Amino acid sequence: MSLYPYAAGSAPTDTSEEAAAHIQPVAATLRALTRQAYAAAGSEGLTADECAAVLGYSILSIRPRVTELGRLGEIEDSGNRRKNGSGRSAIVWQLKIKEDLFS
């Protein structure tokens, strides 16, 4: 499927569409790395900015991947908040625990 959140989204402007096209070849890889970072963080969770720091990528590359994973139901809001680099409260996301279908 090639629609958001399976693919990088954009606003209806030339610059936003250009940015989405630029990131598209690596978006799935970044999404997978982001998911792995949340899996490693466990119940401690990560803010999007913390995730970017752990991965060594720009927040501009990772924040959208966090949003995509949230929309895909892979991660969820833990209910906790921590300050980000700008001093504002940020959602602490954690890997969503999938219910065992056989329990």
C-alpha cells in the first residue's frame, strides 16, 4: 500500500511534496529502526526526540516515523510526558503490547 501512514505524507505544497519524495526511499527503513528503538526502550518508552537521539538521526527524519507508527498502532501513548529539547512536554511513546490471540 502506498498511502500514509504506510508511506511518507505531505501537505499539498511543492516543498512538502518534495520532502516526502526525498524521504520515501528510506522511510520504511527508518520506521523499522524507530520501532526497534521503542522495543529496546521497553516500558521506559521514548519521546520522538529521544528516539531520534538514540538512533543518531535528525528529529525531522524520526518525528514523522513516530507519528506513522502511532497511526499504524505499533506504538502508543504511555500516558507519561517528558520535556523535549525545546523545554515543552512531549508524549512518551511505548511499543504497543499486542494481545495474544490464543490466550
